[in-house]
Amino acid sequence: MNTLIQNCIKNKSSKVPIWLMRQAGRYLPEFRSIREKNQDFISLCLNTKLSSEITIQPINRFGFDAAIIFSDILLVPYALGQQVNFKKDYGPNLQKIDLKIINSVKREDFLQKLNPVYETVKDIKKKLLMVDKDTIGFVGAPWTLLLYMLNRRSPKEGNFSVFPKDKYIHNILAKLDEFLKIHIEAQIKSGASIIQIFDSWAGLLPEKDLEFFVYKPIKSLVDFIRQKKTISICFPRNISNYKKFVDNVNPDIINIDYNVDPSIISDTIDIPIQGGLDPKILLQNKEIVRNEVTKYLKTFDKKRYIFNLGHGVLPDTNPDMVKYLVDKVRSFYGQ
Ligand code: CP3
């Protein structure tokens, strides 16, 4: 049997699937209680028992239509030998990059290091098989990972310059293409039915650099995912022209951010669309939430649409508001 998302992307059905980015995270008390006892974030991602439990928490609570594996895009630089730490109120902190180390990493060693993630995927797949929900694996896009690897922390908007397209950058991008495919394939083999590609910092690039840093490297991953007969979702956050991205990259589903006008997306893009709602809306009152949800559902009424946010759930979100959101989406079509 097909899942709701698989049906939705094949043909416009009356049911709108819903899941949220960062649905497993700090807004949930059951997540915080595990996190308090596990200070090291990377070790937590690599603890199959706990990461599996965290992945399933929002499914148990809200009945979302898909589970996204509790892991992180920065596990790839970590498995390529670049140390990563998560510091409180600072975010990720990466050690200086060493290309000699990265160039010497073997496929088997990389897979061995990330094996707990694949075990989590297998466990979630088993749990979701009975209920016909999707298991979503993911990777960071090459551009966003390159940026973290060189900048060593989250970039600040406006305070950054594009890297030269020299041999050094080509070398890192080639390694990322190779190992992201290894990571994607292992997640698919373990049971991921969808792979989402997060290009969180695509919006920092000027138009003239998109082909080299965004379109070409993501298309290589999307083509690979398609060869493996798996669904791809791309999220080039804050990119100024989603239509051009879709024309160049050809993903199965496009996730939009909250700065873009959904009616323009609806008028110009023909592939299934996901997301859009500003996560800050969930910090407002129910009336505002209801109005905004209705706006997105009406705008995409004639389209194949998966409900989601325009970025991750914020830590200050009240779980009751997430429940309200899910109820509103479900009741809109009398589901
Ligand atoms: O529920 C899910 O969405 C699945 C798990 C998931 C996490 N990170 C867990 C996480 C996913 C899909 C990601 C992707 C990710 N990680 C991205 C792309 C999406 C985006 O947010 O733009 C990026 C850029 C990262 C890197 C990263 N990880 C940053 C910048 C941070 C710190 C910011 C923060 O919220 O504190 C993280 C940490 C992180 N990854 C948390 C979670 C639940 C918070 C960790 C904590 O409890 O302290």
C-alpha cells in the first residue's frame, strides 16, 4: 500500500499529508528530558536506541504522516574526520578542516562510523511499516556543508564572501558528492523511503554562483536518488527563484521557505510542493494559526501539497499549538 505522501505526489488527492521539520526537538519535554542526560549531541545522534526513541516521539504524540530520522547534517563532516561540537547558545563548532584527512577516508570507515544512524533508519522503518508512514532520511547539500566546514560555525547573513572556485574547493565538493551518495545509499538500503536535501544557506549566494554551488551539486544527488527509485525533496532555503531551481535540478518535491509568496509558487511551479508556514506563527494565538494554515491550504488547493513549515519548529513552541495545527490541517478536508 502507498503512504499518504506517495499518493499525494502521484495525483492530487483530497488528503494533505503533514510532518514538520525539527518535529523531534527541544519544544518537546520528552526530548529535553533525554537531552539533559546526554550532553554530547553527536553521541546522542549515534545512539540508536535513543535516536530511534526521539524520532518516534512526535509520531506518537501527533500522528504525523512521516518520521524524519533524528540525526544531523554535520554527521557527514564528522565522519570525514572533522571534529564537530555543539556548544550551548553558540550552535555547531567545527575543528579546522584538514584536506589530507578527508582525502584519506575510506568508504568502509565512513559507513562504520555512521552505522548507528543506519540502524536507527532500520528500526524506524520496522515501526512505521505497520502504519504506512514514510521514513525520511536526509543530507545537507554540498554548499551548506562546505560553508560549515570552512566557516566552522553557522554563518551570519550579510557577513560572508563566496569562496573562489579553485582546486581546493573542487576537491572538497568532489569528496562531498562521493560521500553524500554513500550516506544516501546506506539510508535508502536501511529503509528510507524519502531523502530530503537541506540547503539551508542557498539564499546567501548571488545568482551567478548558483549553478556551480547549488544546482549542479544538488542535481547530482537528486539524479542518484532517482536511480535508487526513491523520492527526493529539496529545500534550497531563501533562494530568490524557486522556479529556476526546480527547472535546473528537477527534484520530486520542493520545500519552500516563509519569505516567498505562496501564490507565486502555486502559479509558477508544477511539481509537488511542501512547507512554507513561518514557524514563528506557532508562537502566536490560535486564530492567527488558523488563518495562516487556511491561507496555505487554500493557495495550494489545486496542487499536490504536503503541509510543513518554512523552517524548523522553534524551541519555544508550545506542543499544544502543534496539536492544534495538525487538527486544523486534518479537519480542513474533513480527514
Ligand atoms: O526533527 C528533525 O528535523 C530531524 C533532525 C534534524 C536535526 N538537524 C536535529 C537537530 C535535522 C533534519 C537537522 C538538519 C540540520 N542540522 C540543518 C538543516 C536544517 C536547518 O535547520 O537549516 C542544519 C543547518 C543543521 C546544523 C545544526 N544542527 C545547527 C545549526 C544546530 C544548532 C541550532 C539549534 O537549533 O540549536 C543543530 C543542532 C540540532 N540538530 C538540534 C536538533 C534537534 C538542537 C540540538 C539541541 O538539542 O541542542
